[in-house]
Amino acid sequence: MSHVSGVGRAKFEAKGMIGRAGIGSHAAPSKCSASRLLLALLGFLGVLVFLGLGIWQLERRVWKLDLIARVDQRIHAPVVDAPGSQSWSGFSAADYEYRHVRLAGRFLGGANTLVRAVTELGGGYWVLTPMRSDRGFTVLVNRGFIPQERKALFERESGGFTPTAVVDGLLRISEPGGGFLHSNDPAANRWYSRDVDAIARARGLTDAAPYFIDAEASGAAVWPRGGLTVVSFRNSHLVYALTWFALAVMLAVALARPVFASRRLRGAAR
């Protein structure tokens, strides 16, 4: 009896092991299938994201081409009077920036502001001088660029600079805050951007326009040297769009490859 019981017990245990093995063999493919499904869903989401980014870049390209055309038209349009205070409510770059404008008035040379700049002539400063217009408001005029080595001489000679003048140039929108790595420091008189509001407050200007004017070229022998404004807009949106679309195609192909391989295997097995 004990021998029979031992054999029976052994058979029972063997069946139990086989049963557990069978359960494990079914569970492993189930987990593997779930992982593959999750990866496929993530991959499909990635394709949608890449396609969305590509479409967004195409939309940005349309906007950039419209901006370039609008700015080019404004730069080469006939000169018009600089907008007065009646136009400042709701003032925006889309409506006014890069208009070819004219301003007549008197410079206030004792309130010059030097803004750090790098141009084709090297490192130095933009010279922003307020002009009190004949129409009763004040506009900061970027008279041009001076190199670093001329700063001390310019500051000595410009204090009594108050001539009347007529300035033609491009209307530009304020550049608040500072540069990429430096913030404006009005208290220390250190400026890294042409922040109209901050400069007007620091210089005690009243009725200051919410824009400044980049003066036209002043001649090769004149300092500050005007006309160095570079109007250029980078337009690489088509390249970016094609890159995103290419990534979408590559990911879609990677997702589809196992499906086609599985179909080929099933076809070969028949």
C-alpha cells in the first residue's frame, strides 16, 4: 500500500508540475503580447506627434513668409510721419514695426543712452538719444553705432548736443528686459537691449512713444554710424517640417515591419 501510495503521490506531483508549467507557458506569451501592444500604442502616438510637429512647422512657414513679405513692403514704402500719441493705444508690432517713418524735432543730447551691441564693425554701443518732436511727444532715436574705443570721446562731446533735425528711419518695437545673458540695470546705467519704457523712466522722459526709430545710414565718416540695422528673418521651417515627417515615416515603417514579417511566416507555414 505504501508503495502504491508513493507512486500515486509521485504521479500527482508530476501532474501538478506539468499543470504549473502549462500555466506559466500561457502566462509568458500573455505578458509578452501586452508589452508588444503597449509599445505599438506608444509608437503610434509617436507617429501622431511627429506628424503634428511637421504640420505646425508648415503653418509657421506660412506665417514667416507673410511676415517677410509684409516687412519688405514696409521698408521700401514711401516715408510717413512717425505715429503720434493718438495711435499709441493698442500699439502692436504687427501693425507698425519696420514702417519707414520720419520725425522732426530737437535732440536732447544730455539724455543719451548707450546700449551694448555687436555689429559688422565689431563690439560697441547703440546710441539712443531722445528727440522732442515738433508735435509735442518724445521718441528715442537710435542714431547709430559707436565702437568701444570711441565711447569716452563721445560722452565728452555729446552733452550739449541739442540740434534740430529731421530723422528718417525704421520704426522698431521696444526690447524689454535685456539681452540673452544680461538683464538691463538702469541703476548702474548698464543697458543690453533697447527697452523704451525703462530708458524713458531712467531719463525722466515725458510723453515717450512706445517705440524707437532706427536712423538711416549717416555716412562712412560719421559717428554714431546709422544704417546698420539688419532686417533678416531665419526661415528654416520647411527643413524642420521635412525632418519631422521623415521621423514619422521611419517610425511607422518600424512599427509595420513586425506585422509584415508575421504575415510572411504564417504564409510560409501553410
